[in-house]
Amino acid sequence: MHAQKVPSGQARRLALAILAGTWVATGPASLNAQTSIRTDGSLGRAPISVPGSRSTIAIQGNGGQKFNVPGNVFTVTEQMGRVAGANLFHSFQQFSIGTGDAALFTASTPGLQHVISRVTGGERSAIHGLLSLQAANSRPDFYLINPAGVIFGTGAQIDVPAGFHVSTAQRLTFADGFVWGMNTSAGSSLTVAAPQAFGFLGSNPSATVSFTNRDANGSPGARPQVELKAGSSLNIVAGAVQLES
């Protein structure tokens, strides 16, 4: 478990490799190459595979930078999830971003504080492209939770308006005691309370969050990058946090 706060006035771009001293070095990982974003139908909407489309317009980053996307942009709208108070919930069966592609989350509800995405299908998330959250009337934190594991490889870029939280927890507990399970796509009620703690069940070690400078073919390249608002936190909560090279 590690939390890194970006001081005010410091550059928003954080090369993840600078935290290598707090992580475990590991050998080459098996990486996925294709974008696959599919909702699981647990939030009162039919499951869909989010379509990708080509765009010649750069994605405007939260820090004023622009991201050119050579591949497809997969837009995850607010309407694909459910809003409860200041929380926007998303639930996916699969969530991976291939090399050169982008997953663009959009939100327009004023006052959002947390965009919380779980992955329930039992397949690890592989991030090799851009994950961006564009919230028109708020600056929420972004949560990505997949009990099967999450890997960030060459080409991975994270651009969010506030903090970024990634975990392999099996559940997320909220301030009012509500628990949102991650291992099931069954429908459930939601809460307006703030997320409070990640939970791990059973005696078996949980899956890992991995960072590697290798692409989907195993070739070395640039390190993953994350864009955070100054003063925001980077939280990584998993059974192990692995760093290659």
C-alpha cells in the first residue's frame, strides 16, 4: 500500500518509476494488446461493449496539455453508470486499454467528488493507452478497482482532475458503512457517502498492481505516466505492487 501526494506548485506529471524504492521488482509480465471495455449490466442498464472511434482532435488534458490519440477513442459517458449524490459509479465486465487507444470518461453532473469504476469479470485490466476523466462541472477523484489485477505498461497515461486510486480490493467501504463488492456483477443499491476504505477477503494473497516499461509485445519502452492535480493523492492498494525496470 502506498500513497503519494503531489505538492502544490510541483509538476503534475509523475513518472511512476521514481517511486521504485517502495515497490517490488519483477520479471516481464504477460500483457494484453487489445482494448476491451464492456459494462456488466449491474447498474440497471443492459450490458454494452463500448465502441471505439477514430478522432483527429486531440484530447484536452486536465492540466492544459493535449493528448494525441493515434488509435481509437472509447468514450465512457456518465449515462453508462449511475450517479448517487457526489458519487458516479461504473461497473465493467472487462476493462483494458490497448496501445494507442484512449478510454475517455465524461461527466457533467455538478459537484461530483468520486468516479468509482469496478471490474467484475475476473480478467485483469491491462492499460497501455490513455485513461482520461473529463468532468465538466467538478473535479472528482478517479477509482479503478479490479480484484483480478491491474497492469500499466508502455503507452499508459493517466489524466484525471484530482486524485487517482487503483486497487485489487474485493470490496470498497463507504463512510456510512455501505459496502460495494467487487467480485460480483449482481445489482445492488448505491450510496451517496464518500468512499472510506478498501477491503480484502480470505487468507489468499490478493492480485497485484504492476507497472512495467514493456509494451504489449514485451518490448521495452517508455515508463507509464500519470497526470494529477497539484495537491492530489496517488493511492495504490493491492496484495503487491510490482515494478519492472
